[in-house]
Amino acid sequence: MSNAAFLGVILLLLGLLAFVVPVPHSENHDIKIGDTNIGVQTRHSKNLPPAVGIVLLAGGVLTLALGVRKT
């Protein structure tokens, strides 16, 4: 398998995962009063925008087609 074909398969897998797997995100909200520190940590999971998955899938198909055609 050529390098271009391998890269195409990787891009295809990343494109499919972009639609399914949420990306975790956490934020810290801290207040410091004197020597006392009060904090709250919030966690969110958001999916990537669909455009990212579409671009990765299209790039994977194009790279895979070019990699297979060269050999």
C-alpha cells in the first residue's frame, strides 16, 4: 500500500469519527479571595461541525483514489 493510499484511509476514518465521536471540553471558573480559592469545573462534549467531517471524507476519497491510481 502506498503512502498516499494509507493517508487516504486515515482521512476516511477520521472523517467518519468526526460525525460520531464528541470532543470533550472543560473549563475552570475560579475566584480567589485572599488566601481562599473557590472553583467550579464544567465539562461539555460537543460534536465537530459537519463541514469538518465532509472535508475529511472528501480529502480521504480523493487521496485514496490518487494513491491507488498511481500504482
